[in-house]
Amino acid sequence: TVTAATLIMPQNSHAAVRITKYPPLEYLEPIYELKLSVDALKSGMADESKRPYIKKRLDKLFGGGIFSEKNYLLGLAVTYSNQIQYSESELKTYINLDKDERLQKIDSALKSLESLKRNLKDSSIANEETLMRDVDDAQRSISAWFAMVPSEDIAAVDNLFRVTRMADANRDGKLDAVELSTLPEKEREIWLKRI
């Protein structure tokens, strides 16, 4: 996590915001998993035999009403933004612009995925161009969100993701006590705090 004051230039405003500290990795890891899934969509959509699985995964992401994964991820992105510590001398307007831009990017990614879900369901409106535009829009938005995250944090969360996947011996997506014990101490502490 970056602790020295850094300067972030929000792309949609002319404001610069000074950030003194970013949130811990446990807030970033689930959003990073979303990014990896979105990145994998491009190749997955190229293989039509995988589209039923993609649709099923999108149904799960948006299913569940108020308790959906989509709402969980939006809430997590808001929490991440609210945990950012800004310079004490920073203007409240610039802070709000930064937070709004972050929320807009994650919301845009999720809306593009929701559009892909709808378009996969209704083949009468879903041509290749429409489907790939949804994928490209989601990928562009999630990448733009991560462009506002320090590269050191992205490298650290990528390492956490890789180590936990190697520790997940039975590939169930969860780490039991035995699997957790194989993690290095730092990654185990972060994983146990994961939201």
C-alpha cells in the first residue's frame, strides 16, 4: 500500500487529488478476481461452446436480488474508495470527484456485463459485434478502475491471488485450515481479513 502522498489525475476532471494512503489488499482482492474474469471473457466469448457457461456465470453474478455478487462488488468498491486517505489539505470537491470517478468505472463495468448477460439470453438482438462491444466496454471500464490503483498494490494482490490458488488443493475456491497453513504468513493474514 502506498503511504507517501501520491498525485492522481482523475481522467474525467481537471482536478488532481493527493492520496496519502490506500486501503489494505483485502478490499482489493475480490475486485481483482472480477478483473481477471472480465479479462478472460474475450477468449471465452470467441469459443461459442463456452457461451452457456459464461451466461450461467453472469446469471450468478446478477442473481440474488439485493444479495447479488454485483451489489457485493459495488459495495466493496465504495468501501475501498471510502477507505482511501487523502491529504488533509485536499479540497473536498476533488475528493468527491475522485470517489465518483472510481464508482462510475466499476459501475460501468458491471453494467456492460449485465448488458452482455441480456444479449446472450436474447439471440434475436445479440450479434457478434454487440456481444464483443459489451465485453470490450467491461474490460475498458475495469481496467480504468485499476489504473487508479497503485501498481505495487496490483502486484501484491496478483501475488495473493496466485498463492491462494496454488494453496487451494481441491480447487473448490475456498481455503480450509490445512490449505491456509500452506500460505506464507503475510498472505494468510490478508486472506483471513478478506471481505
